[in-house]
Amino acid sequence: MALAVEYKGFYTIPTLPSEIPDEWEQTLKAEIQRIYNNLVARIANADDFKKYIANPAYESWQNFVNPDWEDVDFIKLKYKVKLGRAYNAWKAGIDSAFGQGNPEQAYFDERVADKKDKFAGGIPYVLASVGYRAKLGRGIAVKAIGVISGMRKVKSDITGAETFTGDVVNVFLPGAARFVRPQAVAIITRGLVLAQYAHEAGDAPTRDAVISAVNSVLSNTVLKQVDTSAYTVTLEIGYDDVEGKLFAHSKAETVA
């Protein structure tokens, strides 16, 4: 086998450009009426509430209940009954939040402002993986999948702090590359964010368990679409003990 391309980039939390949380807040506040209108158009009455909220919520929730729990059937029925009669409270709640009938009492915009700091605290963890082209360039998840899926434009965002050998290739089956990129970025990003949270909490075993789980998902999804007649491919996240950082790594070798 011969090396076609290899990339490794470290997961580094960036300084958040101020316009990102500002734009998030301004956009939501500007869309208050449209958000409300869409809510009541979709859920216009109690029957719609049961169809779109109560019943789906119950179907999902019941799977989390331990089947060996005492009175498990009654517990599930109680939850279903409570959800089924919650429309009036739900409607009153959104009317109040969006100021229907009493615009001066609307508090949706205040809640958005209250959550701005929380948004600003969390979004850098995502940007460390996906990037922000205007200010930060493409992120390591995009570059890791990009160099093995024919995305030549990622080369302009690779820096001296990253490892890049060979040249961009497309290792995937015909027609797969454009669809596999968002899948890979989503899987890698979820893994890096969760693993970083565990790492910052000093929980190395959980960090490593997340890494293992994510790499298993990548193997069972993204890497299943590789043209194995031509390439042997690695796509993974990991933790570098020397650097003390998480990373995204991809490598493609041609089959002899």
C-alpha cells in the first residue's frame, strides 16, 4: 500500500467572534411573531397537540422506563394521561410567552437574552470542530473528511499546526462523497464536544469511552461507503497524550 493522503488536526476551542451570539439573539427576537404563528398553525387545537406532541412524546418516553419497575404500566399510563390533557396549559404558556392579547407582557425576547451567555459558552465547542469560514476557516472535522472526499478547497484552511501529507483524494464510492461529508462532520463534532466536556471534567475513562463509541459509529456508517477496492481508509477522533488535546485524523492508502 502507498500513502495517498493523511491529515491530523487538534481540537482547540476558539475565541468566539462577538457577532455570532449577537446575530443569534437578534435573529430570534426578530422572528417572534413568525415563530408563534408557525406554532399555532401546526398545533391549532387539542387534537393536533396529541398528534404532534403528546403521543410522540409518550411513545419515546416509555422506552426509557425500566420494565422491572414496580407499577411500571400504571406509571406509563399516568404519564400518557397527563400529557393528553396538557393542551390548555401549553397554549396558555405560549400565548403568555409571545404576548398574545397582552404584548407588553411578552417575555420570549427576555428569555432569549437570558440564554445568550449560555449559547455563547457552548457554541465555541462546536466551532472548534466545524469551523466558521468568515473568521476561523473550516474546522478539523470538515478538513478530516474533506481531504479523503475530494474537497480540494479545504487545503487553503490547513495551517502549520496541523499535519497534512499527500494530496486530496476521493476514496468513496461513486456519488457518495457529497452525502457522506455532512454525516461525517456531524458524527465527529458530536464526539469531540462530548469528549471535551468529559476531558475538562477530569473524567478520562468517559472521554475515552466517547472516543471509542464515535469511532465505532464512523466505521459502521461513513467508512462503509469507501471504495475498498482502491483504498484502505482511517477516519477517527482520538486523544493525544503528548499534546493533551483531542484530534480528528484521516488517512487513505491505495490498495496495491
